[in-house]
Amino acid sequence: MAHDRLEELRKELDKLNLDILDAITKRATIVQEIGKVKAKQGIDKFDPIREKKMLDELVAKNNGPFDDNTVRYLFKQIFKASLELQQNDQKKVLLVSRKEHTEDTVVKVGGEEVGNGHNMMIAGPCSVESEEQVREVAKSLKRMGVPFLRGGAFKPRTSPYDFQGLGEKGLKILRKVADEFGLKIVSEIVSPEHVSFATDYVDVIQIGARNMQNFELLKRVGTVSTPVLLKRGMSATIEEFMFAAEYIVSQGNRQVMLCERGIRTYEKATRNTLDISAVPILKQETHLPVIVDITHSTGRRDILLPIAKSALAAGADGIMVEVHPEPAVALSDAKQQINIPQFEQLTQALYDSGLLHMPTKVS
């Protein structure tokens, strides 16, 4: 008799469990609808006043056997799960995420490819100062088989009194010299208004660290087909960096490369602190090529080679370095640029290490 009563109670309990599950499921559906309404109205998902009111009403109608604290705890867990449900509904898989696109993106720049397993180098002066200066660097790049010539025509500087670049004149110099030596141009754009004419000159638009969250600029370069090199902001998290790339990709331009260039920390031994862990994380979390700026990340000429090797060994698709014929008289970043002999020694050492792909055209 006792056994029959036990089974009867268990069956009743099983039915109640299903009833509770059904009620929770219905509640969750309503919660999701509320979340959509809140999202449209721009209302915060969490409403502590509303939650307190519901808990107070439940406790007021509690007749036991659970005490009031237990009732509060049980329903707070339901409320917590409901809030998480609303937040998860709002989350969207990013277009830059590897969950969205499992294969590595290969960025095509003319006849050159980035992200195809052959590591590459981008090199050139911090700022375009003259045609002669750019030509001298370009000769060395051609000689060493480096296909990408970087140079700043627009230079956002910390001080408004520092050299700001030659503007469109600088882009014209880059284009003329690059065409002469068969090189591809990487140059920074700092304003949405510059994009319309910059695409006539550059092969890759660079978005600098200071403009990583210039959202209007990001959206504008997302509307063109020119590849983009996006640098990580000096204080940006990896998640913020990925969202910045999403601004570009969401507008239609999927030819995006990510550039780790060091972040700001308390360390003073280097100009910035190279977050080498960002390389494998970005390669794991996104499908975009990852470049490491070995110049800005440390600001030190004496450790460029080990930094370059560590970046490539960590999985970077390429490195960027600043080169100037006479760094001591450079109009910007004079202390961290290397001269042409140092650049050629660095490049050859990386070729010899096997970490940097040696083009067949090197003579």
C-alpha cells in the first residue's frame, strides 16, 4: 500500500515538473518578445525596479512551505536566466567571426595575396616627405622582393604642431614611385571625405590606431572595394578591435586585414607593449589576415628581429616596418625608423629563418 502511494505521488510530481517546464517555456517566450520591444525602444534589458516589484508580490502571496528567502532565490534564478535569454537573442554572430566563415579570408591586392599561407612584409617611411625619399626606399623594397610600400600622406599626430603629412600630394608621390617599381601602396586615411579620392591612389587603405573607433570612417571604407588594413587602438580590447572590423565588413567590404601594433600599458621599456597573444587569438576568433607592426609595437630598433620572428612564429600573416633613408632627420618617428641597410639585413635574416616567404623575384 505504501509503495503504491509513493508511485502515485511520484507520478503527480512528474506531471507537475512538466507543468512547471511548460510554464517556464511560455514565460521565456514572453520574455523574448519583451526583449525585442525593449531593443526597439532602446530600453535597458535589466529593470531592477520591476524585478523587486515581482519578487515582493510573490513573497506577499507565499503561503509556504518554502520560506520567503527561498522563494526569492528560486525566482531570482528564473529572472537571471530570462535576462541572459534576452541578451543572447540580441547577440549576433559577427561577420568577421570564424563561426560565420570557417575558411581563412585571402585579401587580394592586385597580383598579391595576403592570408594565403605565404607571410609577407609591408615597409616604408612613416611619412612621405619627398619623391626622392620614397624612391630610395622603393628601390630597396624592389631589391629585397617586398611588394608593399607604406607611407603616410595624412599623419594624425599627438601635437597639432607636429608634421601632419603632405596630404593628396603625398599620395601622388606614392602612386608615381610605386608604379615605377611595380609596388602596392598602403597608406592611411583619416577622414571619410578622403576616401573618394584616396582610392585613386592607394591599393590598401590603412585605418590608424587613433581612428580605430572613428565609426563614420569605418563605415565609409566599408562601402568601397579597396582592401583595408585596420590597426588596433592603443587602448582597445580584442573584442573592440573585432567590432571595429565588423563596421567595415558589415558595409560590404570583406577585404580587411587586422594589424596588431602594441597597446598602452605601464611599461616604459618600449613605446607600446606588443600583445603577441592577440595574434593567435585573432587567428582563432576571426577569419581575417593578421599583420603585426613591429615598429610601433616597441619603438626600438635593437629588438626588431626577435619581435618580427615572434610575430611570424605566433601565426601572423605578415609584418610591417618603418624604413627611412636617413632616420635621424625624419619628420616623424625619427627614433624608431630603421635605415635601408638595416632594413635589408632584417629582411634577409627573416628570409634565412624561413619565417618570411622569399619571393622568387628577389635578386
